[in-house]
Amino acid sequence: MSVSEWNLLEKTELRIERIGLENANLTDVAAVVADVLDLPHAEVVVIDARDDLIALDVLRRTLDPYQVAGKQAELLAALGKLPGVRVDDRTSLCSEGMLGWIASDSADAIEALDRSVAMAAQIQRAISSRAIVFSTGPEVLSGQIEDTNKPWIAARMQGAGFRVTEGLNLPDDPDTITAALREAGEELGYGVVVTTGGVGAEGKDGTVEALLALDPDAATPTLFKVQQGHGRHVKGQVRIGVGEVGTALVVCLPGPHAEASQGTDALLTALSRTRDKHALAAEVASTLRARLRHHHEEQS
């Protein structure tokens, strides 16, 4: 969604009040409204027509307000040209939501929208620069091993211009991880969430699954495959994840420090160019695969 495209917040109804109707074609009415608002005909439908009222519904969740601001006079003039439709000085448009911009003065509405868009962009930039890092696993949670990932990643991201919070250590429990990711992205306003650990092939590894529960379209490229059912491998691959949860890009990296640190460097390089989750995942995965191949060759 672009900065200038706003959520209609379920308030998608537009009413035209004190309009005369006499054998009017309601399909044509909806089509004229769609044309003036620069929307596909299929996204505008008449839901009520009685006495001197027509109610229409816009079948979409978001809309660029510049498409509707100050369009009342143009819309009423276009409707007045339809057979069976009578428009006069008393006819008006009414909406309880963002569609109410239609009735605004055009110049004033555009000026107000310009200010709103600039403010929204500033807020979006501020959110994008806020990051939180979580480490997962019982060894880290119990203090059995030192958490070297979280402080290293936090310092590295701070050096790249992010304002970073070191989050709590999380158990290998998908429900707990899901709750932490949802809170970070939907309630606390973080722009980037990084997790380390829990991306392996064992039954206890559930970080990627937690991400997929929140973003079924998350990118989850495989780093390498293993024999499913052999030893502790209940899954057939080790993979990372990059998805979107609320305002946040969520990036699930491996637990070993060398892979977590190299994955972070690849992530920061990619973030300087894009926030597309599939492009980010592809670059991080490619970097980690190359490292794993090099490590394997050294061991051979």
C-alpha cells in the first residue's frame, strides 16, 4: 500500500441524498460514480435506492484520497446527465468515513491531504527505523549458553542507523513466538523484527512456523535439505523466513552465531535497496548458502 493510499476502515458507504429518481438505471448510476472516482465498475455497487436516497458501496479496503477529494460537483453533474436522475441545489453526498473527502472544497482538500501524506511518510520512516531482536531456545533462556547473537545484531543494526531494542529471550514454543511477533508488529510499532534460532529441522524448531501463522505468504527459502525422519529431523529442510506482520518486516535467522551475523549483514545490505520480503529472503538465503558451501568445502 502506498503512503497516499488510506484504509477505508470498513466505512465504504457513500450516500447521495435529496436526489430525484424516475425509472433510473441503477447500474448506470454505479458506473458513473465509479468513473468519476477513477475506480473499476465492479468495485462500486448500489445497495439501496428509495425515496430521495441512493446508497452505494465501494468494494475495496483502501483508496487513494486524491481520487475522491473535492469531486462532489463533478459527480453530481455527471449523475444529472443520466436519464431518470434529477439533481438540484439540495442534492448532496454524505459518508461517515474517508469518502467524506468527496464533499470537501477541492483546493482545501488537496492542501490538507498533502500535509497528511507528508506526516504519514514521516511516521512511516520513523517506524521503519525501529528494530527489535529476539533470541530463541532453552539454552539461551536458561542462561546455559551466552547469547552472543542479540547484542551483536543490535550493535550492527544501530551502526546502520536503526534504533534497536533487545527483546526477551523466547522459548522454542510457536505460540509464544507468534505472540511476540504479533505484539512487535501490530502493537508496538516496530519496522524490523529479527529472530535467531528455531529455523532447523527438529521438532522443537518452530520459529518459521510461527511467522507463517501470521503471514501465510512469508518467504521461506530453504538453506539445505536433510533426510526427514532420520535422527531428530522431523522436517526435510532448514530454512529462513521473511514476512510482514503489521508495520514490521520479520526476519527469522539461524541460531549459530556465524550464520546469524552473516545473515544480518546480508539483510542490512538488502534493506538499503528494498523492503520486499521475497527479495530480502532471496538475498539473505543466497549469502547463507554460499557460506555453508564454503564451510563444507573446507571440511572436506
